[in-house]
Amino acid sequence: MLRELSIRDYAIIERLELEFDSGLTVLTGETGAGKSIIVDALGLVLGDRADSGAVRHGSERAEICATFEVPADGPLPAWLREHDLDPDGPCILRRVIGADARSRGYINGTPTPLTLMRELGEQLVDIHGQHEHQSLLRRDMQLALVDAHGALTASVTTLGAAYRGWRDANDAWQELSTAAADRASRLDLLRFQLRELDGLALTDGELGTLEVEHARFANAGRLVEAAQRALAATDGDEPPHARGLLHDAASALAEVAELDPKLAEIHALFEQSLISLGEGADDLGRWLDRFDMDPERKAFVEQRIGTAHQLARKHRVTPDELPALHERLRSEYDALDHADERLGKLDAERARLAKVYRDASAALSKARTKTARSLGRAITESMQTLGMAGGKFEIAVEHDAERFAASGGDQVEFRVSANPGQPLRPLAKVASGGELSRISLALQVTAAPCHKSRPRRTIICALRNRAATLALARTLWRSAARTVSTNLHGCWAASM
């Protein structure tokens, strides 16, 4: 609910602070008193467009700030958290408009695009009497209102799951059908590509091993020379060499090791090093004995690496990606080769899922029609007390069994006859702003108690007639008294 509204240097207002309490608040006044300016200012903080005329003459900027109380158990805290806006405490919207018509918006102190402010504003406020923020004029909201009033949310969720199951099966069938249209030519191409890849039969990680082996062949001379030099320095035929020097050092320490415990420890390290050096020399000798410069193996490795790079360029992938490509093409070939069988199975599955969806959609449509009739009668009764005696309200539910959508095959439309003898017309096309205000407010009062999924909103109603305003206030007070604790946390009626 709206708790505070602060306006500064906007239009003719220099400074205004308004505080609201729970229940019904009525602002009245003569024409030109500035009531519509207050409504317009609130519209700006909810994301309406602004122009330079919004700033009071002689001021550099206008500033509007609105504070809303947000229930912790409603959907708004989650929305604020999703957009990285502080969800703790009240929700504060602030709009600053410069004399050059440039403006900045803030939600809970964070700079925010106007589109985001408008999205939040639609969840906080309904303005009746103007065409902004009237969510009830949208057919999707009308459908959601019927579903929530009839406690049909669970059925809608079930229907949505059935729709997604059918959609996935249908998409798979469509994709395979399209592929099957040119299956013969695609199969020929895949056979050719697979013959090449089958001939290479490159496995994961094999290319890296081949490249290491190729580098060894390419640098064979350097490898052998380095190994021979290392072996000669370690244990060559002519001294001095590392093993002999290390042996002499260990022998020298052995003679005095028993005289000093520390030298005994060092002697042990030298002995261990001598053992490690000997093992290394032996391994190096064996490596030299086994080093193979097989020219056939070298040619095989070079040819295999070259083929891998050639195929990678052809398929526009890296050589390392060839095994994965090989697997994908094999899977595609197998799928196309058995396309007729798979198409038949997918067609049967999508037909089964379509029946599941149609049955759920038809059942939901019956429940919606029943809810629409009872809600229409209740709103018609409410209209009789809002200066619209003889008026009629009807909710039309049109069902298309072949329409597949997450919300079902129904199109819901709110229709109104404001006066006796007049035909029912869509709510969105009602000409009179006052009639639209009262009908929309009657919808809020009548439907809100069952509409648990919507956040609590501030409802602003602007009427052009003082008598109608006072009559509306009396009706609202009686209606709101039964729902104010859970639904209508602030109604504002203003004569204009």
C-alpha cells in the first residue's frame, strides 16, 4: 500500500507531503485545486514519460518520491531481489526530472531504467479513471483474474506442463520431418564424410600423443647427443666424471662420519645421491640402447597428423575436435537412417500428448466458464451501487480446441453495458472514463478476495463528479471494510 507521497517543484506544487493510512482515503476539491496533478505526479514516479513542463517555473528540477509498504510474504520482495534491489523494509520509488526534461529514476536508492520502474509500478498501483496502469484492460490479466478467482492456478500449472510436453514432442517431430525431406542427399554426404573419418579413426587424446612422438622424431639427433653427453659426464670411460667424484666425496666423509653425528647425516645423503646417480645412468644407457629411429613409424606419424589437420580444415574444426565431430555425424546418420521409424514413434507420441493437453484444456475451460458466470453476476450486482443502475457485466470465455498455448485454448474478454438497453461491449472500449473507473474498481473489490496470487495494490480512482465520488466512497467503505485487512490497503477517490 502507498504510505507516503512527497512532491517538490512539480507543476504548480512547490512542496507537498502526504501520508496515508490503511483503509479508504478520499481527496476532494473544486476544479483546478490540483487533485489531478497529484495523480499525475504519482504516475511519473511509476514510470510515466515526463516533459520539461513538469518542472515548476523558476526551478531547476522536480522530484517525486513514493513510499510503499510491501508485505514480506508476497511476490514483490522476490521481484526486488531478482533485480538486485534491496527487498528489506519499505519500497521507495524516486523520480528526478530536470528542466531539460531529462530524468532519473531510483528504486530503493538504486538508479533504475524507467522500464523497470514501470514494471514495478504495475504491480503496486492501479489508477482508475486514466488509461495508465489499468492492468485489468489487458486480456492476459483478465484471464489471470478469472483463474485466480476460481482457484484454478493449480489446473493452469498442470495444463502448462502438458503443453510443454506436447511442444517438445512436436518440435522434435518437425525437426526430423524437415531433415527427412532431403534425407537421401544428406545420407550420401554423411556416408562420404564418415568414410573419411572412419579411415582416420582418431581417438580422444591420440593427436597429442602423435605430436609428442613427431617432435621426438624431428629432434632425434639432439636427443641422442644430449643423452650421450649426460651419460659420459655421469659415468664415462675417462675421469673425472660425476659418479667417480661423488664416490670420492662419500669416501672422504665416511672416514670421519663417526666423529661427528652431523657429518654422518651428510655422508648418508651423499650415499643416497650416489645410488640415485647410478640408477639414472643405468636408465639413460637403456634409453639410448632402445631409442628407435624407425623411418616407417616416422612416416606413419607424419601422415596421420597431416590427415587430421586436413580433415579439420575441411570440417572447420580444430584437429582435437575431430573425434567429437565423428561421433556427431555418426549419430546424425543413424538417426536419418532410421528416420521413418522414429517419425512414426514421435508422431504417435505427439498425438498422445495433444490429447492429454486437449482434455486438460477442455476441463479448465469448463471451470473458467463457471467462474466467469458467477464473477460476472457478482460484479453486475456491485455496479448497481456505483451509480450504474441497470448496468451489466459479463465475462465471455471463447474456447478453441485447436489452440495450443501454456494458458490453454481460452480467450477471455470482459464486456460491459453501462446503461439499460445498451449492448455489451469490451471493457477496453468503454468510452466514459468515469464508467471505466467504477467498473474497474468494482472488479478489484469483487475479485480481489479470491485473487491471492497478486500483490496488494494501491487503487487510485479519479471521478469527475463530486456526487459520484461521495457515493462511490460510501460504497467502497462498505465493501473495503470486509477486505481491507487482506486486500484493499488503500483506496483513493478524487473528484476532478
